[in-house]
Amino acid sequence: MSSISRTPHPEIISFQNISQYAAGSPSSCGLAALNAVRLLLDLTARKANVLQEIRKEDTIVEIMGICPFWESNEHLEAEEILSLPFFSCHLNMIRLENGICNYDNFRKLVRQLEPGQAALITKPPEIIALLNVSTEDDEDIFVAFDSHPRPEHPLGAAFVHFQSSQNAATYLSRLFRVEDGVLAQGGWQAQAMTEYSAHILEARLVSEIEETKAVYAANLKLLGSKTVMNSAMARHAAVQEEVARFKKLLEQRRKARQEASNAETEAEQKLQRLKADLKAARDFARSLPSTINSSGNAMQGMMQNAPMETNRNELRQLDQKGKGKGRVPDASGRREPTQRVLHKREEGSS
């Protein structure tokens, strides 16, 4: 792969398709930047020709080789990365600086970097590295490493070689330029968007034993993390089981409330029917006296008319049979005409 064309101020060295995005790790800029610091400060400590090394594709490939191991989209804080044994055994943190993103602050930051020191610069959510890779016999040589493709290096990650601290400060102020509209908003949110932090680092001389211990520590931390994860998964399973139990209990209670509501509705309906029946019974009871009086009067009339009708019928029968030739015995035994007897009986009954 060929690098892009180099300009004298600054010199940009980039290779195609080598970036955190090409590695499938869009949030690994902090890991890549700190890995560049580790590698370049080690080269500086061994008095290697750093400018020659950063022009090699293998160097940037080695730096970016850490990125695929971070598959999460979560951005890592600088402190989190520095606490990893792989970095903590190779690097010392000298101090932490904070400032507003402008040319004066970046120039001050660059000029304070001594040979063999680096600044891990964070302007959320991005992290890049700036290094002073000068040796004792050289003038200051500043190199930035940026794992993000930029308009200045669209092919991928890049080293940027500056000839002076002024060039470096100018580049950083342009890279982290803050729009005037953001500043005009005011408030803590606008202020946070205009600030940067810089962890000032230097290389540590590491023995083989220390490297081995770092490997032990890293592996044991990984084992501890797995243990914690297994414990968390067990607790999660227990919580899920408890949640399922509560859901079942709530469903049972819901059904019980529904059944109780249905029973209450049915009881209310029965009560309404009973009230209706009671009202009908009361209305019937109230109507009984008038019904009884009407029936009594009718019965009395029937009783009064019944003997007369009976006598009439009997006399008609006797008269039709011709007994007495239209005469019937009266109370003294004498025979009288039928019509006269009936008339007397009617008068007697009245």
C-alpha cells in the first residue's frame, strides 16, 4: 500500500484502509493512541530513528493491531486504558492538564513536552497522541498519531510530523476547533465541549520479570472478570426466576380479582332481581284487600240470587210436568197457581 503525498509542513504519513473503522472497532481510538505512545516512546528510549520507523507500514499496522480486540461501541476513558497492565507496566503518568481548545493553550502544552514525553489528548469523544520523540542531540521533533481518517489523511490512520511547536499547536487548534455558536450558548455543556484533557506520560524501563508479571496480572484480571461475570449471570438468572414467580403470582391475583369482580356483578344482578320480585310481591299484597272486597260482594250477590233461581227452576219443572195443572201447594197444603206461589216467595225473600 502506498502512503499519501507528503507535505513539508506538516508531513502526513498514512496508509490506505488502516484505521479504527477498518479494524471494525469504531470506539478504539484511545487504545490505538496509547499503543502508539507505548511503541514510539520505547523507540525513543532506545535512540532509534523514530522518523524512519513511522514511515514504515509495519509500524502503524502494529499500533492498530490492538483495535480489533475492542468490539464494543463504548468509548473508553484514558484512565481506564492507562490502568491496564499492558500499559501501566510500560508508562508512567507525570501529570494531568486541562484547558480550553485554542492555539495559546495547545502551544503551551506542546512546548512543555520534554524529549521522551507524550500527551494523550482527549476531547470527547476523540483521543489522539502527541509525542516529543527528540533525542538529546536533536532539536524537538513532534509527532502526532490519529487513528481517525481526516480530510488531511482520508485513507485512514496517520502520523503527522511537525517541524516546530508552533506547527503542532496550529494543527491541534484546527483539529479541535470550537464553533462560535457553541461558545455563544454558554453553560456547562458548552464549556465541556470546548475543553480538552492531556495525560502527560513517559516510558518506563521494564525488566523481563515485570513484563511477565504484567502478563500474569492481565490474565488474572481477565479470569477475575469472568468470575464476576459468571456470578452476575447467576444472580441474573436468580432474579429472572424470581421475576417469573412474581409474574405468575400477579397473574393469579389478577384472575382472582377478575373472578371476584364477576361474582360481585352476578350477586348484584341477583339482588336487583330479588328487589324486583319483592316489589311485585308488595304490590300484590297491597292489591289484596280491594280484590277480597270485590270478591265478597260478588259472592254475597250470588248467594242471595241462588235460592230464588232454584225455586223458579223447581216450579217451572213442576208446571211443565202438569202436576196440579198449573197449581202448587202453598205452606198450608192448599194448591195455588204457580205464578202466585212464585210471587209470594219473591216477596218473602225480599
